[in-house]
Amino acid sequence: MPMIELDKEKMSSVVASFQVPVKPEILSEIQSRMDEEYPNIDEIAHLISSDVGLSAAILKIINSPFYGMNRRISEIKQAVMMLGLNTINALVTAVLLKSSFQGNASISLERFWDDALDVANAMTFIGSKIKAQIPIEMLYTIGLFHDCGIPLLALKYNDYKSILIEANSQGVNSIALEEKNYRTNHAVLGFYVASSWHLPKEICQLILQHHDENYLQQLDGSQEQLAFSALKAAENMVERVKRFKLAPDWHYLQTDVLNILGISQEDYTDLEEDFNEIF
């Protein structure tokens, strides 16, 4: 899958006026400990546990039915030992990034993050059911942050809610309307946020291209196309379960998505029903 190169200077000038959340000190500290040649699990667990809200949120994620753990995890050290540093790093980043969007927005940020969390859970659920292996932390992070440019637009523009309502009434995603009104869009802004928080490059690219109609045109069997397909299937699953309608990208991506995931329409319907039960 070819990577889209953005003009960094042009992008920086566009996003300069947005409230891009700053990567917190505790995350840099945790990650620097994880990057050591011989990471000290006790020190990392202690750092995470020192932030009560952070550790509680991580335990809540891990113990959710979507994560598929076969026994309850009650301590951060136990979580680090069982899940590994990569997964814990991704979850810590996810929790801190989500909580760093603050301010008066033209949409309900609480409802936005509820939807994002549902997509993240649906992605981990799909990932646990399909044969191809994608790291669970990659699925969760993409699910939570694929639309993270939306809060930036909502924090800056009072009329942004009307853009989303218009896109919704037309049954399309909001990218074209955002470009027309603001000369940028939530995929570009999301890429910028993800990059500035040093999320893995492949996740940043997926955030940038998550509404690209041509993303699956040349099938290459890559993990990125698999993750993209899981995202589109999850978005549609959440739309169907919560609002009884199809996701805007589903009608033109459905066939390719199911082929890449290696499931039939009947399999997908069964998955949707199973998800609905847990949901």
C-alpha cells in the first residue's frame, strides 16, 4: 500500500491554529523506561499505578468482554506481565490521548469517545474471530483514534456539528464537506495528532487514509489492509447496532473488506449478532 506523503510545512501551518493536545510527561517517562535495554517491569508498573485514573482505565479495558482475557486482572504489574510492554504502551497512550482533549466543543465529546470506544471494542472483537493475526493493541488504537481529528474541528468551529449533521443526512462521510468549509479534514488532523504523539507510522498512515476509497484497490495481503478492513467492518457493525443503519463507506467497500477478512456475508451477519449480544 503506497504511503501518502503530506507536505509537512503546509500541514504545520494548517494545524497551527488547532488545539492539538500535548503529549504528557508521564507518557514520555513510561516510554523511556520501556525503551531501555532491560526494562524494569516493577518500575513501569509503579509509574502507571501512580496515576489512579490511568491504571483504573487500563484495567477496565483489559477486563472488558471484548478483550477476551480468560481471567480477571486486578493489578497493573499482572497486566504488564501477561500482555507485554507493547500492548501496555498502546493502552497507556490510548487512555492519555483520549483524556487530553479538553474544552468547549460544538459536539458532545463524551458521545464522540463513546462511539470511538465502541469501534475499538468491535475491532478487537473482529480481530479475535478472524484467522489472520493482527496485534490486538494495533486494532484497539486504530479503532479509538481513527477519527481523532474530529474533536479538533469541534473545538475550533462552532458550526462543525452542522457539517456532521449534513454529512449524516446525505449518508456520506464528512471529509469533502470539511475540506469545502475549513480547507482541511479530520483525517489529516488525526494524522497530525497521531504523529505528534509518536504512534506507530503504520497507524498514523491508516488514520490519514481511513476514508480513502481506493485503499483496497490493489490488494497486497498487508497487515495494514487487514487492519483497514477490520476498521470498516467495525464501523459498520457499530452503526448497525447503535443506529440501525449502514456506515457511509460500507456500500462501496463491503465486498473487498469481507474478502480480505476471509469471511462471507453470512459470517459477517453472525459476527454482528454475536457483537450485539455482548454489546
